[in-house]
Amino acid sequence: MKYNKKELLNREIKHIDIKKFNSIPLIESFDDMAFQSRNLARACEIFDTMIKEEKCTNILCLAGSLVSAGLKKVIIDLIENNMIDIIVSTGAIVVDQDFFEGLGFNHYRGFINADDSKLQELMIDRIYDTFIDEEDLRVCDMTTKKIADSMPPGAYSSREFIYLMGEFLECNGKNPESFVLSAYKNEVPIFCPAFSDSSAGFGLVFHQTEKKDHISIDSVKDFKELTELKVKSDDTGIIMIGGGVPKNFVQDTVVAADILGVDAPMHKYAIQLTVADERDGALSGSTLKEANSWGKVDSGFEQMVYGEATLTFPLLASYVYHKGNWKNRKAKKLNQFFE
Amino acid sequence: MKYNKKELLNREIKHIDIKKFNSIPLIESFDDMAFQSRNLARACEIFDTMIKEEKCTNILCLAGSLVSAGLKKVIIDLIENNMIDIIVSTGAIVVDQDFFEGLGFNHYRGFINADDSKLQELMIDRIYDTFIDEEDLRVCDMTTKKIADSMPPGAYSSREFIYLMGEFLECNGKNPESFVLSAYKNEVPIFCPAFSDSSAGFGLVFHQTEKKDHISIDSVKDFKELTELKVKSDDTGIIMIGGGVPKNFVQDTVVAADILGVDAPMHKYAIQLTVADERDGALSGSTLKEANSWGKVDSGFEQMVYGEATLTFPLLASYVYHKGNWKNRKAKKLNQFFE
Amino acid sequence: MKYNKKELLNREIKHIDIKKFNSIPLIESFDDMAFQSRNLARACEIFDTMIKEEKCTNILCLAGSLVSAGLKKVIIDLIENNMIDIIVSTGAIVVDQDFFEGLGFNHYRGFINADDSKLQELMIDRIYDTFIDEEDLRVCDMTTKKIADSMPPGAYSSREFIYLMGEFLECNGKNPESFVLSAYKNEVPIFCPAFSDSSAGFGLVFHQTEKKDHISIDSVKDFKELTELKVKSDDTGIIMIGGGVPKNFVQDTVVAADILGVDAPMHKYAIQLTVADERDGALSGSTLKEANSWGKVDSGFEQMVYGEATLTFPLLASYVYHKGNWKNRKAKKLNQFFE
Amino acid sequence: MKYNKKELLNREIKHIDIKKFNSIPLIESFDDMAFQSRNLARACEIFDTMIKEEKCTNILCLAGSLVSAGLKKVIIDLIENNMIDIIVSTGAIVVDQDFFEGLGFNHYRGFINADDSKLQELMIDRIYDTFIDEEDLRVCDMTTKKIADSMPPGAYSSREFIYLMGEFLECNGKNPESFVLSAYKNEVPIFCPAFSDSSAGFGLVFHQTEKKDHISIDSVKDFKELTELKVKSDDTGIIMIGGGVPKNFVQDTVVAADILGVDAPMHKYAIQLTVADERDGALSGSTLKEANSWGKVDSGFEQMVYGEATLTFPLLASYVYHKGNWKNRKAKKLNQFFE
């Protein structure tokens, strides 16, 4: 096979639209079955309960290559229909994937058994079966530098920086379908506890190298702000897609509040869609029952679903969308809390 | 079963000593076999090659509950015998587990099917089959606050903060077996790209809440420092235990150097011990061959080993220890670079 | 929790109906995405191609607890709408689960963290989150004995025995929803290469213990018959749900034909829905690409989908059902070949 | 890369020798750790207890490509040192791999990313990273036909047939290292509940095609014989490498005994080394705790170890070998029971 960049990058990934199919009949059947189908049905019910309960603050945790895989619109629909109030994510999803597409770039259908050395020569990056133009990514890196250059020196939370990324997209974006943009408009705060571990990291390192008076991203400030939101909320529920740092970070806010002397309740609801399992003792696959021993997640309304997110997340989101209980829910606009 | 805190926390986890058993005969047999045994044998050879090649800077990436599981001494022995030069880790391993034990606390043998609600009442935290006294952890949290309180206000890298944790242990530690302490003494830099996502996060949030003039942890500075070390090195090799942020962060330094206009080579060697797989497209399980497309890891000397780290990491480390090639290797003492 | 048999067995598992929801829009979206969603979309296309190609004999392989999990009707619909021509299955699915339900018994919703010793005292068997009344199972065991007792002594293939089970259900069944019954009526042969490893094994051992002149189940005859069907077919395609013996058995027929001196083509199409992976070298998770080296599966139209069958199988079957290409397909009625 | 058969098949797989390394210090360290290392340590203790308890009949279950991966000698050492009394296996391990090597053939080191179509042209079969000469395999197939041709017509258990395979190797074998041969000499019965699903299946189909008066392999007889051994034993313990049919078959003997009106106890000890997990409800990954609900495995001395067998099985076997408790154990020679 001859590798030609243009031919390799000729079919774009498209994002699934949960409004165009109704998963309710499927999920209701799943509820009468067993194994992961029933687990998914229960996760759907829990998420729907969270939406119905007005006092509950809903936190969406994102890890894995979700946007490059076609799940961007799912996240946008959850934001724009007031189903989630806070996002905690890996940096790659927010910057390299979503902001990247907001700048007008695309992800492409690739294939698994590629000759990676040849891809590298062509500056094509591979994620399993997906291709990315590394030259586009470099533009994304530099855009984050430009944003940093425009900011007064000081220590910022990732949330503050991402807010400015949303603002940037509003003025300069080339694709209105971006959850960073939607979150900006809907005042939904986005946190990246490991923000430098992303395309923004490249831009920010460049920024700090060039400028003596520069900005810094203070991960403590992230944790402080998220804990303040937790404290401010009556009840909280978490929807975790994948594990990693976002999962741990959100769970820890309960303990952080406690340490600050505030009596915040455990997360009342918790669901996780994951392929990880508990057997290696790592946090990503640790059960939510285990999190109960830490005083982080309450028992009763927690559910693990073992399955890959491109299969399970659209079904979950379509269910709650078509249930329609979000119609009676007010936007919490939590970014306003920090103004 | 009646839950009594003292009885539940009565048998300490002990750390395996790679010097006390010689895995070379086993690994040499594995090399003639198939599947993961052969993969592990190849990883051993690659690590040993890294140690023999004087110009190669060896970076150890740590993710998962490694120290609570009894792997602390393995890491210490790699540091003290000059087999690794840089550590990139999750915050939990460094603070909640290693520094925690340095303060004199312990992890305990627990069991899987515990009643987590009862554990929570007793302030016992569970990691799969391991128990931790939450009251001890709170002391650890507060100790990081004390360290932060003693520092001049400003933006620090996690490396700088962890260096002070090492200093603290040297003066006030109650257990000399700590890799934070060993790294401090041997000038091995430790980076935690998501530092707040740990026990230190609690202490630091408290610190920032109390003090107007406070410190911050600048994750960009972490990335900048690590990239500088990458640039400064001739060749680099990475030994990854688990995936997560450390894996991504280290790989990204190649690209970061490129963006800064420095022509740093790809990581020449790369091995990963993991239970994750590639099928969900997430970074933790992405193959090192895939990393080659990104221009991060060179092809030729990369090896994935699919197995849980408590089984594979001691065998890997015992092999290189007993091969003895570290005896001719000089300590790089890379922390001195930043002085 | 007090364990009361009646209360524990009070909510039946219900079988999902692929005719009641249309997965085509979902699958078409999946085709533009990545990871397992795209893999599933490709599997759907391949299965649909198999149905469109009149000369292709479609073989369904079944492993795992599929019927107890609510997938019985999916199998029935594939049979009754002429989408599959041969079934190769584990014994448990055919006897303990499908025939069992045909006798009027049910599977029940259970839960994971059950006290298994207490369940055992109550004669309740558990499969992950599903309960079965062991007393019902014993009736099923004895029914197979009754069938065996009625047969002239001799060596039978499992196919022949299962045909009589279908006949038994037609006369004595209490629930017409049984794929053993549907296959009987539609002349679809069912093979269980490890037939004694099932509820029928119990009945047959009892039969052989009681009678000097008894029947035997000749697994060679199974292999011979299945190979004859392979030889007789122009092209073949296999849809594998799970791995295990059925996967291997069907693939081997290509080689068996070759050994008998017949030039049968490799399986032209092959899809597998599974949670297993290739890293332990076991057959269940071996890739279909690997099967190509054995000359068993042709390259070009093979697809692995990594996901649990309760999630993926209904979507696959609903897709081909609603595509409607089975309407032009004639029933092959392959059981008639052996008359 | 040019594919040349001779070059591709130039380095043989060698079998690990548990006598040449002593895993006791490693396993004792593992016992003080966590996760799978501790689980493996507990499995070692349970197996050692089984060996010490004279009245316990030890059943080894084998699934996966164990012999091709270099684990043949482990099995031989367990047999020849009286540590196991019965083997239940997949057909492929017994015929395609062990008997095959007994005939003087070998497995070869291969590699994963092979061009499988080219391998197929060269008649090289691939198992993950291992190569086999398909022409050698055909000789193996035909040898089983020869054995069948020499037998008086009738219905045989797989155990009876495999016994004759051992006899054949004693007279005609070219490599004395074969567990089929060792089991024959030590009167250890070997059962393959799905015997036709192997190289022998090819030979037997050919045999049945050629001869009107032929033999058959009666899987009911297998089950009956194994149940008789279970009934005859005081206590039983099972060591399962992988899952599949052998796991289920052995567990079922408890129920079979019950159905025959004999009050046989549950399996007192049970350990399983596996990579499967419980989340898909399939038998291979079902927990041994779950098996307790079925009345098959007693609670108290059961242990799952999640890890790949090439890593874990040699450590387990070396531990019990060097513990030396087999020295006081008498061979049960259970094949004599059927004479």
C-alpha cells in the first residue's frame, strides 16, 4: 500500500446525534435482561433521576479519546439541554480534540494495522483506527500560546484558561460544534486537573520559555474551585466516562470539603462507563462500592457499566434526552459563581 | 463478621526485596517461551540495554496503587543503584503512599468482599484487598500543608515541592524506606503532572484557603522542566508501570522539544507493564507502535507486557539488578541541573 | 438480608425483541465513528452481505450465558427469518437454558453480591446477576434422560439428539419460545461439540448407568456432519457470539474438508462479538486475521468486535432484520440433508 | 520482509523447567503484598495443602495454548512427582500440541505482526507469537487416524483413546517429553470432553469416512467415568489453568454424582489462573464463589488469580515442587480403576 497523506485523510469522523435515535425502547428491554445490558439500563435510570432532582449538581467526567471517536455532539447536547453542570476532563479531550475541531480541523477514519513509521514521516498521528494531521495539531498548540500571551501574568486555574478558549472560539472559531464553546456560552465550568498534559501544554511551555512575566496553571486552584462548587451544591452526582485523573479528582472533593471543615455529603449518585476492571487495584477500575469506604460515594445509587464508551455513552445520553426531564431543569450556570 | 478497627488493621503490607531473589533464570526461560512470558523477557533485555548504554537517560513512569501493594522497595532499589534518572508519577503514589509511609504509617492487608459502609464508619479506606487508616492519611494531608506554609509564595513545579518533601523526610521522617527520600538524596527528580490529585491536594487547598499570599503548583513548569531534561539528554528510555497521565506526559516531551525548536530524538527505548489494552482507544492501553506514528517513541526497542504490576515489576527489576550492569553506570543527579 | 426462595425468584428475565426497535440509524452513525462502535458497524455490514449472498451458508456460533441473559428471541428471529442456516453452540445454551425455558421454566433477575452459600442451601444457582431454580434444572436433566431412554441404542451426533429435543418440545413443550423448537421446525441443524458438558450430560450419564444397551453421543459424528455441510455449501460465513469450542469447531471444518480430499474454500465471512483478547494466545480471543494463517478464514471480510454480547448482539441482529434482505433468502433446511 | 519457511521456523520453543528455579522466596514475598501477587501466593498455599492431604484427589484442568507456549514440562513434572491425579483438557493441548511434540515435531518462535496470508501460503500456522508447520500437523492428524483404525469398533471415552495415544508414543514416539506419555506411564487418566475439537477430530472423521465399522468417541462415557472417579474420591481439589469446557466439566461431576444418588462432597479446593473476568457472565471467568451457589465448589479454599498462565503457572508449580510435600504422596494411578 502506498501512503499518500491526502488519501489517508479523506474521510472525516462524524459525531453521533443522540436526538436522531431514541434508545428508550432498547434500554427498557435491557432492564429485563442481564450482565452489562442491565447494568447500562440501571445507569440510565440513575442519570435520569439526577436530572429530575433539581437540587442535584451533575458532574460529567471525561477520559479516553472521546471526541476524536465521534462523541463530541453527545457532550454538547448534554450541556445545551441543561443535563450537566460541571465538566472534569483530561486535557487531550478538551484541547487536542474539541478545541482543535472548533478551530476547523478534523479527525479522520484510519485503520489499525497501519505502518506507523510511514505515518510518522507524513506527520499523521494515529489513535487506534483514527488519523490526525499533526500539522493541524501544531496550529492548535500555537493557538493556546496566543491565548496565554494575551493574558495578564499570574496563576490561573485550568477552568479560567478554558473559559478564555471558549471566548476565543466565539470570536475566531471555524466550527460552532465545540463543547468548549457550548460550555462557555452556557456558563458550564470545565476543569482539567492535568491541563499541561495536552496540546495546551506545548503552547504554554512555549509561552513560559519566551516570556519572563508569564502565566501559570495552578492545579491547586482547580481543586479549590471544584471543592467550592461541591460545597455550594446540595447534592451531587457524577457521570464518569472512563477513569483516570478526572474520576479521582471529583471524588476527592468530598474529602477536601471535610478538611476545610465543611460538612459536604458524599456524592449521592455515581455511574461509570469503563473497560477497566478492579483486579489491578488501580483507581480507573476501582468499584464505586470501594469508593464508599473512602467516604466519597454514597451507597445505593452507584453503577459500573463495563463496556466501551462509543457503544454505551450514546445509548445513555439518548435515553435521558428522550425522557425529557431536562425540560424542567434550570441551568445552574456555575461559572458565574467565580465572577 | 464484627468489624473492629484494630483487628482489621493488624497485618502490614511488606515490600518485596528484589535483591533477595534472582529472577534471571526464570526470565531466561521465559525468553524461550511465548505470550506474555516472552514479552516480559524482551522488556527485561531492553531495560538492561538502557542501563548499559551510558548516554541513555532512564525515565520511570508510575501509575496504579504500586506502593500500597508492596512495590516501594523495588523503586528505591532502582534509584539507589543508579538504574533510573527521572521519575514521573501519579500524585497518589508519591504522596498518599510513599511519603505517607515515610511519615511512619502503614498499609494493611485487607480483603475484597468487605462491607464498605462499615469500613467508612471506622474511617478505613479500601484499595481492592488493602486497608488504610483514614486518620493517618489526614496527618499526611496536613503535613503537606505544613510544608507549603513554610515556602515563599510563588509558582512551583511539583518537582520542587516533592524535593522539599524529601528534605522534610530527612529531618522528620519516621521510616527511612521511602523513594521520595531516596530520590532526594540521589538527586533524582520526581514529577507529578497532576499533583493536586493526591493527598497533597488537600493540604494545598487548605494552604491556599488560609493564606492570601500562597504558593501554587504550576503544571506548565513541570512540563517545561521535564522537556529541558529531555533536551539535555542524548538518548532516553522509558519504563512505564501502568499508563495514565505519566505515560502521556513523558511521551509528549519529544514533541514539546520540537516545538521549542530543539531537535530532540524520539524516546529510543520504551517498555510498558500494563493490564490495559488498545481496544478502547484510550492512551493507557495504546501500543508503543502507535506512539511511533506520533513521533514520540522510536520503533525497534519498544515492548508492551500485559500483566499486573505486582507480578511483573519485581521480576523485571530483579533481572536488571542481578545482571549488575548498573555497577558501571554513573548517577546522573539531574536535580542538580535546576539548581 | 433474609433469603427467601420465593422472593429471590420473583422477577423473570425477559427476552429482547429485535423487531421492536430499529438499530439501523444507530449503526449508520457508528460507521462514521471509531473504536468498537465502528467495528460493530462493519460487522453489521458483513452479516448483511452474507444474507444478501444467496449461495452463502450462514453459521451462528454461540458461547456464554446468552439465553439466560435475555437473548433467546434474537436467536429465534434469526432462525425464523432465514438469516442463519446452522447453529454450533455450547451445551449449556441449548439444554440448560433454551430447552429448559421450552419446558416452561424461567431465569430470574438476581444480584451480584449474593451470599452464595445461602443460595446453595436454597437450591438457587447464580450466573453473575441471574438466578436459576436448581430444582427446575433437575427436571430438565431428567427430561433429557427420558428422551435418551426412548431412543434405539447406538451412536448419535448431538445434532440428532437435539433434533429429538425439538420434537419433544413440539409435543410436550410449555413455552413455544425456544430456539431448539424453532430450529427443529425450520430444519436448522444444531451442533454441540461438547454436548455432555451440559444438563443433558447429567441425563445421559444417568441413562448410561441404568441401561446396558444405551445410546452414546459421538462427537466425531458431529464433526463429520458439520464438515459435510461445509463441503456441500458454496460459500460460508460465521457469526460468532463468544469464543470457546464452537468457534474452533466451525473453523476446523475447512481443514477437515481438505483432509478428506475436498477442496472447500475458507470461510469467506467471519465476525466475532467477544470480550476476550488475543494476549494470552487462547483460541477464544485469537484474531480472525490469525485464523487466516491457518487457512480457515479468508482475509477481507472478517471483523472482531470487542464488547459484551448483551449490548452488541441485539444491535447486530436488529440491523440485519430491519435491512430486510432476508426476505429474498430461501431457507436452506439443512437438516433435510441428513434424512 | 521476505517470508522463507525455513527461516521462519528456525528457533524452537523450549519448555520451562520448574526444578531449575525455586519460586518459594518470591511467593512468600507475594504473600505480604497485594492484588494478584497475593492471590497467587494464596493459590500456591491451597495447592500445597491439596498435596499434603493424602485423601485429596487433585484434578488439573487445562485450556489455552499451554504446550505450544512452553508449559509442557510443568505438566510433566506435576504428573511424574505425584502432584496431580486426573487431567481434564482441551483437545488441542493434548493432541495438536503435546502428542504432536511426542511425535518429534516442534513449535517455533514467531512474531505477532506477521502477514498471515503469506504464512498461509507457506503452510505455517500462527498462534499469537508462535509458528507451527501445518505439514507436521497433518502427520499428527493422520497418526490419530492410524490409532483409530487399529481399534475394535465401538464407543470409547476420550480417556481410552488418549491412553492408546500414550501407548503409541511409548512404542513410536520420537520425543520422550510428552505429558500424554507421562500420564500413560503413571496411570493418570486424561479426559477431553470435546475431543473431536482437535487434530484427532480430523483423523477420526477420516477414519469414520473410510470405515463402515468404526469407533466413536462417546462424550457421555467421559462424563460417566469422571463422575465415577469423583464418587470414588474422598475429597477433591481442582487446579484450573484457563476456563472453557474443562472447568465446567469437572465442576459438574459433583452434580452428576448427586443425580446418580451418590452423596459426593463439593470440590473442597479450587484455584483458577485466568485472564477472563466475570463481567460477561460466561463460565470461563465466573468466580469460584459463584460456583459455590451451584453446589460445585466449597467455600473457604477457592482462589482466582488474574494473570496469563505463562507467567503464573510456572511460579505456582515451582512453589509446590520445591515445598516437597509430594514426596510423601502416593500415586493414585486412577487409570487402573477402569481396567
